[in-house]
Amino acid sequence: MDIDDILASVDHGPGASRESAAIDHQLLTRFWAAERAVSEVLPWPAPLMERMMDRVRIQIETIEDLAASSADMDPSTKHTTHNPNLNLRLSILQTDLARTQYLLRSLLRQRLSKLSKHSMHYLVKLASRSKNPLISDSQSQSQSQSQSQPNSQLTPGDSVPDISSISEISPLSSQEATFVHAHQTMLAGHFGGSFMGAFPPQLRRLDDNAGGTSMVQGPEMKEVVFVRCLVVEVPVVVPGDEGEEDHGVLMRMGDVWVVQWEGVREAWMKGLVELL
């Protein structure tokens, strides 16, 4: 039994094998690298994360059982038994568990940092999906006008969208959606009690876009990233200079380019390129 067999031995689900464990680790590492490379929160890979969390749980249980077995005493000699193979297997599983836990913790910290920075952006993005497409422009305009009427009781918290009834919350997980709403609600309460309560009622909204300038700031989409092409050819959108139109170029398999994130975002979503 080699190292890969030992690591795959903790997988007991359907289709579990040494290859599936290695592929999941590779996918997790790639997603972790991609999440660190861009300022946008990437779509939550729910199936992958469920498999990884199940594997972590099983690894912890296996390590605890092996640690207990290695500490058993021989009743005839009253000494602790020493099994080199068992200790080696325990060490390998502990090392792999530490690697996986590092990736998961670093990934979650990175996503929470992005959500804390752009919480209102993602709430507005999710809330926009609940709008009724049957409402006409005139009706929506009248509703916006009625909402813009001065109200002395208006608080910054009133501008925090309610996403409790939204079922499609991509790119967030359900826990992240709960966190971002609670985080923004707490910020709105703090802002209202600190200084925004002294503002005129019409200036207390956190999503105000009067004058064509929005208070809601999203992630930077024009940042540059390093990407590697994984297929034969991938079209990349290259923004033109001022006054010029955008144009496309082709990346070929194995090429490593420095491009703007918005130009390769769709290709990354399809798995055609990887972020470095």
C-alpha cells in the first residue's frame, strides 16, 4: 500500500478511489488559487466542498482511531505496543489533513474578506433577482419615486435588501448569504447611530445613486491576472485603447498570459483556463 492508497482509504462513498481523492485535491487547490487571484467572489463549488468536508470528517475519525490503537498497551509486558506501519500511516493522514485544513481555512478567510468589503454589492445583486419581470417601467418608476419621498423615520438599515426569500444565491453559499446580510445590517445600524442619523432623510440610504454616482462599490473587474490555457484554443477579449473597440485574440494550450480578469472570466467559468 503506497501513500495514495492510504489517503484514498478514508473515502467510503460511491465511486471513491485514489484518483477521485487526488482530483478533488487538485480542484480545491485550483479554486483556492483562483479565489486569491481576483477580487470578485467566485461561485461556491458546493459538490466539491461537500466531498472535501466529508473527507475531513472521516480523516479526523480515522486519525483518532489510529492514535488510540497506537497507544494500546500489551497486557503481558505492560508496555505500549509500537507498530511502525501504523505510526507511518497516522503521520501521512495527519499531514494530508493539515494540508486540506489549510486550504479550506485560507479559502474561507479570503471569501469572507471579499464579502465584508463588498457586502452591499452582493446584497443588491441578489435582491435584483427577486424583481417581478411583469412590472412595467412606469410602475417601477412610480415605486422608486414613492420610495424617494422624504421620511423622517428612514434609517440606513432600511436600504439593506432582504434576501430571505431568494432561492438562487450564487455565487454565495447559504451560510455566506446569511453572513453578508447580518454583516451589512450591523454596519447600517452602526452608521445610522454614529453619523448618518444626522443626515437629511433622503441621504440616509446606503444604496443611493443620485446624480448618476452609486454608493455601492463592487469588485474590480479590470484587474490583471495570470492565466494558463487548458484546451486547444481559448478566445480572450482584449480591451482596446481609448476610443477603440475591444478585440479578441486566441490563447493556445499551455500559454501563460497576463490579461484583464473581465476578458477571461467566462473562459474560467467554463474551465477552459486556470488562474495562477
